[in-house]
Amino acid sequence: MRLFSSRLINFLIVLSIVLGIIYFIKDRNWHSFYFLTFLCPIFLLWPRYFYRKIWQKRYNHSLLKILEYFIASIFTLNLLGNIGLYSIRIEYDSFVHLTVPMLLAVPIGFILTTFSNPKNIQNINLFKLSLTVFLIIIVLGIVWEFYEYINDKLLGTSMFFDPRQGIVLDTSLDLILDTIGAFIGSLLIFLKWPQWYSKWLIDNKKSDNKKRQELS
């Protein structure tokens, strides 16, 4: 399964770069070019990079697999929208704004936990962790709205709002859905985090050496 997640990430990186180049050649779309060719590969690769550089001495490969699946899911949701689903007559944009914050909760929760470096998972303040995850996702949602607005102004895209709804309604709906998704994700962190986190520690994964040998 780890090999599958690695191959999936590699495939998505190649797909992203190819699509970015195609959009640029076809429409001179600078946003799609730099977003798909540069930003998305970095987004897809960061779990693998940090795992190999920092986390692999303490955490087993199931952590990397989970992070890669979550990141791949977020990328795929946005990619499907960019290649057509945002324009069809279903609320796909609303679905993305609800789902992506939920998916972000696990990577953000893990990064925050590594910063606190707990010797025992029971020492983690779950309420504080969940609240911080919630607030970070909300901030990211606001930053994304500014990102869309800036791209519309500088590059002539139409990311910021749906003209059929109007700017106030569209932006408000996006932020409300971001908040709901962030709440669900942070609630899952509060309820499930000790159980999830303990499965990623090397001491609790006897089969990790076997998986490392398979990857070598």
C-alpha cells in the first residue's frame, strides 16, 4: 500500500506538470502554468520530503501513506474542478470548500503535534490542539479567498466568485462551508487523535522494518 501511495503521488506530479504546460501552450494561461507546474508538485511532495528528513526515525511508514493519501485527495478534488467540474450545474465548488478543510485537519494536526513533541500521547491537550487546527484552517480559507482575488486582478482569472451568485454571497458561502468543514475535521481530531497518532509511532508498528526493506 505504501508503494501504491508513492506511485500515486508520482503520477499526480507528472499529470500536474503536463496539464500546466498544455494550458500554457493552448491558452497562455499563466496561472495554470505556475500553479500546476510549480506549486502543486511542491504541495504533493512535502510529506515525503519531511518524512525522510525529519520524521522517519520516530514514525512508521503508515504515517507517510496517510499523509500522501490526504494530500492526493485534496489535489485531485481541486484538479477535477479546474478541468471542468466547477462549471457544471452542481455545487462542486461548495463540496470542495466543505471537504478540503476536513482533509487538512490530519496533516495540520500532525505538524502541530510534532512541534509540541510529546513523550506521551496522553500529554497532548486535545482541546487546544483541535482549536488550533480549526483556527489555522479558517485562516487558510481566508488566505485562499485573497489568493483567488489577487489572481483575478493580476492574471485575469475568474476564481474569486461565481458571477451567477454575486461576490458577497459566493464568498460568504465559501467561508461558511470552510468553517463547517474545519469544525468537522477538528472534532475528529478531538475524538480520535490519540488512537490515530499512536498507530504512527515506530514502537507501536512491529511490521515497519519489513516495509522499510521493501522500499530499499
